[in-house]
Amino acid sequence: MIASHRPVDDPLIRELAQVETADIANLTSEQTGVPGTIFISTAMGQHGPRVRYFERPGKTQPSFSVSIADAPAVVANSLPARAMRQMSPQVIAWVSRNQDALLDFWQHGDTWTQPEVNDFIQKLQRV
């Protein structure tokens, strides 16, 4: 069950302004199996590991964030509630399927070379 009260997902532009360096990627529906864009990154911000879902990519676009955890959940949202309810099960399923790889990228991806990042992205499983 998805809780109805969550913090607002700050625009990505605000979060990026607080980070010295982060490796990021916008993954397409062809890569994830989820319609829309899933933003992944190495550790950034003061929160725990998470991904963001966007209907359309962009630093100022509304999004929702899903924790990378044993039981992934929506932890912040700025999309209309209907869009979040419709898309969150798919994003949660994708995070569950790729949890270990996503956590590895979150924690260690800032030390990876571009070929290692490309290989990581290629190995992510679609839903």
C-alpha cells in the first residue's frame, strides 16, 4: 500500500546545486521497460539511496522518488497523485529487480570509468 502523505520531491535542479560531483544517467523506457524516464545517480543530497521517475526528463520537471531498499517505496512526490499511483508500481518493481546493482552504483559509481558505467547500465534488467 502506498502512503498518501509524502514530502514534495524538490526539483532536481535544487538538489544538483547542493552536490559537488555526482554521476547521473536518465534511463529511457527502452532500457527499463517503464514508460517515462528513470533518473539514477551516485550518492547525492542528504537522503538515502533513491531513483527518480519523470514523465519527461528535465531538472525542473515534477517527479517522484523511490527508495533503493529491500522494500522500495515512494518517499517523495511532486507529480499529480494519479500519475504517481499509476507509475509507482512499475518503478518499484524495476528498483526491486535491480536493487543490488543500483546500490552499488549509488555507493561506488563515482569511482567507475565510463566503460564501467556503460556496462552497468547495459546489465540493468527491464520489467
